[in-house]
Amino acid sequence: MASVPSTFEMTQHSRLSIAHLLLWTCGVAAGVRCYLPLLSDLQDWVLPLGYLYTLVMGSAIGTFATGAVEIADQRYRRRQRYPRLPGHWLLLLGFAAVLAGGATITYDAIRLTALSNPQPWLSTDWSHVYDGGLKHGLALEHQTIGWGLGSIVALTFMASIRGGVSRCWGRVFALFFAASLILFGGYLVTLLRHMGLDTRDGWLWVWFLVWCRRSGEVLAWLFAICGAGMLCAVVDDVRRRAPSDWLHWTGIGAWLAVAAIQIATCIVIAFRT
């Protein structure tokens, strides 16, 4: 059986270079540009938070895209064994989430062409914290499709890495799947209610009431739980002196940044509204 490469060996195969930084800069610029239309739809009091949200989420998009390109390069051009660390899988998971978000935005653009009084197309992306996504059908459709695709992606990744990561990291990916499934279920039930389906019977009614009143809090708690899970897995890695490289830490850092800005956004919006 082949031995596990040491940290030094793995780092030698994936050195951070100027080319990586240039590619990352281009990715971040493109990611931030995608989020800029969001700022035109915000009230003045939330605008500073909107700038921070745009910067962090845009940077995360660029990081996920750059990481996916580097992993593909290592795997197919350099013939290295990638992805092989949890952080690599986190980068790919983030890139898949970006693609899922792109699919929902494409859907939004198609739907908006049929509306007589269209709203800014990216306003649906903040509906999960800004108004709970409960007032507008398009926002509900956006969140339902996005989290539905996210659930499928998280389940696929959880199955793909089975046995390839430590038990702690396996639980982290399970948390990602559970969180995506909960969010998908909440928005789906609310969307069905918005479309006129009677959800007053049984668990659908309970779920709908909880989601209407606490959707932002649910989102914040789910991100907090996933973030705490990642931190626990990192502590376990340090304790075991598990192999790592810069891509591994980049994936972890990007997801922790996403979790932090989502939690902060939910808290600020909740206190002001």
C-alpha cells in the first residue's frame, strides 16, 4: 500500500505562484462585478453591509473558480492525485455552488423578461436575509432552485468523498448536505404556499410558520453550525498532523469567510427589521 505523502511533498507539488495570484485576482474581479448590481437595490442604512457582502462573496466566487482551475490543472495536466484533501473538495463544492447560482440567475433573467415591471435581477440573491424571500414569487423560485441544486451537489460530494477523508470531515460534508436540504425544504413549502397550495395540514403548516417567522435565523444558525464543524475538523487535523497544502487552507478559509458574512448579514438585518 502506498504511503500517504508528507506535508512537504504535497506542498512541493502545488506551490503558490504569481500566476495563481494573477488568476485569483481576475476571478475576484469577475465575482465582485457579478454582485455589484445588488447594491443598487439596497436602502441607505444597509449599504455599508452591502459593500462588505459584495466584497466577501465576490472574493469567494473568484477563489472557488481559481481553486477549481488549479485542481483541474494538477489532475489532468500534471497528473497529480487531486483532489485529495478536504480543502480541495471544499473548493470544488464552492465552484459547484457558483454554477448552481449561475443557473438560478439565468432562470431569473428568463423569468424577468416576461414581467411587466421587472425588479433588479440580482435582488433575489439577498431575499433569504433581506425580506425572508416571502413576498415575491421570483425570489422564492430563485432560492428554491438554488438550494435544491445545492442539496443535490452536496449529496453528490458526500458520496464521492466517502472513505477518502477523516471522520470529522465526513461529518462536515454531511452538515453541508443537511443544511442545504433544510433550506430547500423551507423555501419549497413557502413557494407552494405562495402558489396557492393548501399547506395548513400537518408538518407543512408547522414548517411554513417557522420559516415565515425565523428564516433568517435558521440560515444564520445553519451557517454557524457548518462553520463550527469545519473549525472542529481543522483542530482534529492539527492534532493528527494531517497533510495539507495551500489549496486545502484556501478552501477552508473561503468557506469560513462565506459563513461569517452570511451570519453577520442575518444578524444585522434581523436587528434592524
